[in-house]
Amino acid sequence: MATGKPRVAVCRALPGRTLEILSEACEVELASPDDGAPPPERWAEAVRRAEGVLLCVGERLDGVLVAQSSALRAVASMSAGVDHVDLRALGARGIPLATIGPVLSEATADLAFALVLMAARRLGEGERAVRAGTWRGWAPGYLTGLEVHGATLGILGMGRIGRALARRGRGFGMRVLYHNRRPLPPEQAEGAEYRSLEDLLAESDHLVSLLPSTPETRHLLDRAALMRMRTDAVLVNAGRGDTLDLDALVDLLRQGRFTGVGLDVYPREPLPPDHPVLGFERVVALPHLGSNTRATRAAMAETAARALLALLRGEALPPGAVAEATA
């Protein structure tokens, strides 16, 4: 029997009070009963029946599915990025999209800086040596890495996460540089100095990429860009996986470049376990944990749920949610 409540499709079981928040005002169809990704056809079926959709980075909302979903009128994503959503298809229908970038900035900056520390100080190699029983005791030259305190931190992509990372770098006494499409006003730059891309690559002891996925940023860190970096530099990618050319990185690692590399994102996820980048001890590879704290993930999901309700009601978005431009 019809309840008069809007029907919403939710990708999977999400943390916090997310489903409770939505169920108070909506008929909720859950595409996956746990936090694993739903089967694609099950997800598509739920979306086709929905007026509102709440999804994560693991689900796609492409133009074909948007066209098939005649009742759809609002979308919220539990993410800062939008590369899993067809913005043009939503824009053609006038369907608004909300994301939750501000909510995850601090936790993601923590993770990015942790990767700097792990890669620079070769902590992954050391931890594996202890577990494998290959550690033979203290030695003055064993697993020597790079200084972090007082070194130069380069940030590629100075959005909310980049600015949070700059604050962490300053706490370590680092000289902080950044590159964006355009320089930030000084009051927003967190004490960081603007550089061209070429100069940022050349000057950074530790380069952290926080780039979003766009046609312009795809493989921005290609072989030519990576070759501009110091041969002993640390490279961290905590933005989007397709902004870094992994094949070029593997080739340069084979040549002995980079003291360490930290990866949390990949062009294809999950990363195949036989990918050659995993064959290098000095590579720290994490399973896309950027915002993965209990409190942050709950806040992300609940904010996305409240944003979806606001869009369905034609109300202002809640704090922490962002209206994305669709075209």
C-alpha cells in the first residue's frame, strides 16, 4: 500500500544512524544487506524504482541508468569525488547532486601524512622484516630513510584536504609548497607557497597528490612528470587513482628511483594482487582507507542521508554537504 513517502535506493548498509534517518521519512530499498558492494543488476533495479539515491564511490550512476530511472529527482554521494556519477546526465534532467567533502577532510589528511611518514621512514619494510624474522638487530645503516621534520612537503591539489595536510606539515616544521589550477588567496593557503607544477615536482622532498579525477588530471603524474622529481623523493597518492600513471611509476621504481611510495588509491580497485607495483618493498600500499575512521565514516553517511532528504524536500543542504554543479 502506498505510504506517500518518497522511495530511496541506498547502495549498502551504511554506518551510524543513516538508515534510521532515512526510514523516518522515506521508503528505503537497500541494495546490499551488508557493507559490501551490491551486485550491479540489483543496484540498477533499486535505482530505477527510486526518487532519491544514496550511493558510495563503489557504485556507478551512469547516463544509461539515469535515463532508465524516470522517477529519480535527487542524488547524494557519501564521497568527496564525483567521478562515479554522470554529471551531464543528471544536469540534463535537472537532478541535483550533493557530496560531503568537508566531513572527511581531516581524517583523509591524517592518512595522507601517515603515508608520508611510512614511505619516508620505510616503516612498511621494517614491519615486514620483524614479522618475517629477517631483522638481525640494530645496525647504523639499516633501513635508513628520509627526514620528514624540516623537509619540503609538496601538495598537488590544495582543496580542503590539501589545506588540512598543510597544517600537519607545518606542525612538523616543514616548508610547504602547493600547486593548484590557480593560487589561493594568502589567507586560505595555510602558510604554503604557490609553485608551478614543474617547480613543485622539482622542489619537493615529499610530494602528496590529492587530485580529483577529471579528464584534465588523468595521468597528470605521467612518466615525464615523475622524472622531474628528485630521484630519492617520496611520492604519495591519496587523491584519485587514475591521476597517477602506475605503469610509468613501476618502470621508474625498477630504475631505483624514489626512496618510498605511498598509495591509497588505484586506477582499478581492488588492485590485482599480482600487480607489479606490489613487488617493490619500498611501496606502501593501503586499501583506500583515506577517510576510514569510525567517527568520520558515520558522519559521512549520516550527512549524505540528511543531504538527500534536503534535496527531496527542496530545502537547504545540511552543514558538511556540498551541492555539486552538474552539466
